[in-house]
Amino acid sequence: MKNPTIAERASVTANKHIWKYGDRLYNLANQYYGDSRFWWVIAWWNGYGTEAQIKTGAILYIPLNISDAMKILEV
């Protein structure tokens, strides 16, 4: 796996999410992908290893097409 470049991120439609107290990556993955197991796609897309690294107020970009995101991440 690799981190996506700015150009690669721009090529995929994504929703912006402002991280707030109580947020969980697995909940976002379930909301956007219908499967909480894809929490790591959101984390990796935004350069985080785990949600413990995400500060309140951070902006996360959630790729809407998980297949496109996984191709870019080389999964």
C-alpha cells in the first residue's frame, strides 16, 4: 500500500468530514461503505494509522468510490 498523492486524491470524489469528539472510523466506514471493516481505507487515505492520531477538528476526506480509492492505494 502507498499513500495517495494530492493529484490522486483530487481524482476521486470525496466527502469532507470534520472529526469531532466521539467519532469512530468504523462508524464512518459503515455509513459510507456499508461495511465497518473498511475503516482503514479512510484512515490511510488521510495519512493516519489509527483514529487515536486524529485530533478534534481535523478534516478527513472520505472517498465515495471505495474501488477507485483501493486502486490508488494499490490494494
